[in-house]
Amino acid sequence: MTNIEFTAEDFRQFIYCPRIIYFRYVKKIFPRISYKMRKGADYHDSKIRKKTQTKLEKSTIYYNRFIVEPDLGLAALFDAYVESNNDYYPIEFKTGKIYSTIPQHHLIQLVIQAIILENIFQTDVNKAEIRYGADKRIEIPITLRDKIDALEQHTIMLQIVTKEIIPSPTPNEKKCQDCEFWLQCWRA
């Protein structure tokens, strides 16, 4: 195994546009923070990062935990995860658009978090939750196929970094408008 450790956020960014991993890990570029990134960071700082733990009747929610799974080379800063009678599942808090169908870049972030929880706590994790603000909660099933697909993406990400391959940009050019790597990429 290589010493590269990808975060759940790296997976989310990779699905959004595969070039982000190339610019971060191969070129080691750390660009400016975009407006959308700052908005999300401000929300997380004010609403989530200050929390540590909430005890409910049969469960505990842990906030703002950074967990590393060294055997798989995975890590995640969890917005939150739930422990309930030896069952675990991740929770992501989102500030942007509320989707009727969960986009792939949000799903893979949760799948990676589920894989990390499975390996750390030695239990199956078969669901996750996204919360949009205080009102909208969406429970998402996490399947074995989702986990296999995520680990296949991990292999591709490792190849990009170790072989220094610049991938094709996202086919959706609208994503480029807010991209922090626009000045380096230019969709060339």
C-alpha cells in the first residue's frame, strides 16, 4: 500500500471534477477559497464545529471527529456520526442546493465515511444521512455496490497521483465557473 491518504472530501471533489485531485496531490496547488467554499466553511464553523457530543435516548451523536483508517489509506473529518446500540452511520450537513436525488459527489463522501466507520468499529454501516439546514433530513442507504464503486475510485485516484496523470476535466463546464483551480486548469 502507498502512503497516500485520501479524505472523504477528496473523494467528493474527485467525483465533482477529477482534476482537483491532480492539482492538489501532484501539483501541490493550494488555491484561493471560493465564495461557495467560504459559505460552507462559515456554516460548519458556526453550527457544527463547536459541538462535541449529543446524547439521545438510545444513541449518541459525535461531532467534528477526524478519523484515520490507515490500513485503507482513508480519513475523514466527520460533520457527525451516530452510535446507537453498536450501529453507526455518518451524517453530513450541507448548505447548498437541496437535491431530490443525492448527487454522486455527496454520496461517495458518505460511502467513504461509512467504510471508515466499518473498519474502525468492526461493524456493518448500511446507511447515512444528509441534513440540509435544520429542517431537511434525508436517510441514504449505503450498499455493498456503493462501497465497491468507491474503492474502485480510490484505485483510479491513486493512479492519477502516483503516475502523475492529468485526467480529463469534468464534462459539466458550469462547474468550472466556481472552481478554485480555474487559473491552473483552463480546461486544457
